[in-house]
Amino acid sequence: MSMDDSFDEECDYLFKSVLVGDSAVGKSNLLSRFARDQFQFDSKPTIGVEFAYKNIRVGDKLIKAQIWDTAGQERFRAITSSYYRGALGALLVYDITRRTTFENLRKWLHELREYGNSDMVIVLVGNKSDLSNSSRQVNIEDGQSLAQVEGLSFLETSAMENLNVEEAFLQMINKIHEVVSQKSLEAKLNEVTTPKSLQQGKKLEIINMMNSEVTATKQNVNCCY
């Protein structure tokens, strides 16, 4: 797997992913470090939604990763459903120096599973590992245990020191690629093993459903006058 900054080249896939977690856990700096190799010590809270792109090559496929970042504050959460729509992966981030951000992960997990796809790839990230010697409040074993219980991948990162940042994003994108590839393979196998008569029947059924919807729409429009 490698990263390619040539945005003019046509991509094979566009993968949307999201950053999730409490305010000030370092989501924006993780994104800026991964996408632009930048870190801001005076990073201000995100207002609304921001996103960045990164081209990544996985095998012979070129993937454009679209990564969304949003505010962790409750007053900005009205955008929730649109934020998660179409997302194939998520980095679930907490701050290892603030226990409350770890305790709130259950809330974020519930939100991910309520609004996200059932097969969304989730990577648990304990950020600010550069402060582990002086201010750690969440042990690495706590993160590992939660990840094991919830079936998540897990890494500790430091956006400031650029430690495991690339690995966290690439691990998520690689797993998304595996899920998408498996779905594509299953769809092809189903198409091959399904008799042509049934395939034609399904196509006719879809056409009839579309015709019914069009007819219903026309009837509804006429009723409005």
C-alpha cells in the first residue's frame, strides 16, 4: 500500500470515512497530519464540517480517500445523519490524557452504529501518546480491551510526533477495500450462479416496480391540482 498525491489520475474507488470523538481529542490534527503532514499547536475547535482528500494505492487500485472531520461539541450535532451518510469507515478517537473522552466512546459507538452502515470499518485511536509518561489517564490495555469487546482495530497515535497516524488511516482504508472487494466478488458469483431465467425475472420485477412508482408519482401530482 502506498500514497499517491496525483489528484489528476482517475481513481478506481472513492471511499468516504469520518473522524468521530469528543472535542479536543485531536481529530483535526490527525487529519491535517495525514493529508498535508501539518500539525498546529494552537488548533481551534472545528465548527461545522471540514474534509480532506488523499490518494492511496492499494495493490493495482487507486483509491481517493475522502475524510470528514466535524466538531465534537453537542451543539453542532444537528448534522449527524448527513455526516455519516455513505461513510464506509471511521476513526473513533479519544485522548489518552482525558479519561472522560474514553468513557464517552460508548456514546460515539452507538451513534456510529445507528447512523452508519452495518459493515462500517471502525478503528479505535488513542491519541496524544506523546504525553503518555506525564499525563496518561487511559492505559493502553483499556483501549485494547474495548477494541476486543467491540470488534475494532486499535492503535495509539501522536499527531504531534507523527506516530502511527498514517498507519491508522491506512489500516482503515485497507480494511474498507477488503470489504468492498468481497462484496464485488460475491455479487459476481451470485450473477454467475443465478439461472438466466431468474435474472430476467428479477429485471422484469425491478422494471415493474419502477413503473408502479412512476404511475403512483403521476397520480399524486394530479391530485395536487
